[in-house]
Amino acid sequence: MNGIPERARESLGERPVLVAVGHGSRGPQHEQTIGRLVDAVRRARPGLRVETGWLDLVRPPLAQVLAGLDAPAVLVPLLLGGGYHVRVDIPAVLAAAPGVRARVARALGPHPLLAEALGDRLAEAGWTPGGAVVLAAAGSTDPGANADTARMARLLARRLGSPVVPSYLCGGAPTPAEAVAELRRRGHDRVAVARYLMAPGFFGGRAAAAGGCVTSPPLGAHESVARLVLRRYDDAVRATVAPAPPTGRPVSR
């Protein structure tokens, strides 16, 4: 199995199913975009069983997907920060699925591969080097999730060589519109809005109305995002079979 050591495969006994966990949103574009991302994951890892379960609004729900499993699984949240859904909602669904052997992987963000995808999406929208960027995330009441967005903004700024300001469409400040206005007050004439969102939906429309010169598409089925989904899967498999540290010796972090 590409990316997973032989020792891990032997310990598990069988290849875990990758269950991609989508948030869900009204409107067919969201589901279709996530579907294209999952298809890209399948193409990148032929032979790996990949299923999709949803937390809300789209079927099948995650609980139904887990009930149909006949093998161990790794649940990969298609979410950009480690907020409430990753810490509480997904583990709660898993805890209510008796007999399912599964592990929850980390959220996708922040990660340099997402900076790569965001940079490409900005270029597609017409952004050119030298302009400032507002990173428009959904936002969360969880401070840790919003801190993940701030770290992602720093990664994107490093990649672009331009100022990048994090913003939040709900649950945080500044809003994208406020961030665009503040950058213009500082003398930045060209301000782009990067949609730090997985797929089209309600928040995507609000980001487009923030007043940027250009607004990039959501991350969607970008190749780098598909690679990151598989990296999170591989990391979770390795963690499942990692040996315990020797007694009495500290674990370095």
C-alpha cells in the first residue's frame, strides 16, 4: 500500500477504509465538488477503498457509512481546522458505532499543501504578485480553529511573498469585508480574497461580497488537497500501529 510501511500493514491485518467526512451544505455544487475531490483521492491511490459520509444536510450520514463497514477505517475530516466538528461531533458519531474499528485523522489545515492550492486558486482568479490577500475562512466559536486559520495565513504569506490577513465569515473577527477595508486604509490598492473553503456554499457567496478586486474559487478538487487527504490518512495509520515508548523514558515532542 503506497505510503504505509509494511510493518503497519502486517499489524493492521487489512487495509483500512478511508472515510472522507464532509461537512455538508445546501445546494448541489457543494456535494459535487467534494465528490470530485474524493474521486481525485481514489485516482491517486488505486485499490484503496474510499467512502464519503456527511455530518449534515447531505446523504449518506456518517453514521450510516460506519454501520456498513466490514473493515477497519480511518476517518479523514474534509475540514480546514480542528474545531468542534473534529473534536466532538465526529468522535461522538464514532463512539455510537459499536464494533467499528476506526481512528479519526487530523483536520486538513493548516498545511503547506493548502498554501500551494490557495496560491493556484488565486492565480486562476487573476491575482498577481504584489497585491495583498485576505484569507476568508468560515470561522468558529472555537478559538483553536480560528488560530489554525491564522497559522494558515502565515503559511500562505510565506508562499506568496505578500501580506495575508486572516478573516472569518462567522465566529471571529475581522470579517473579510473589514479586512479588505483595513488593508486599503494601509495603502494596498490591490486586495484579493482567497476563499479558504472546501467547496461552494453559503459562506462562499459572502466571501465574494467582501469587496476584493478578485475572489478565488474554493479549494475543491485541487491535486494538492487530494495529496493532503492521503497524507492525513497515512499519518493516522502509522499512529495506530506506532509502538509504545520504552517505560521510564521520556517521549520527545
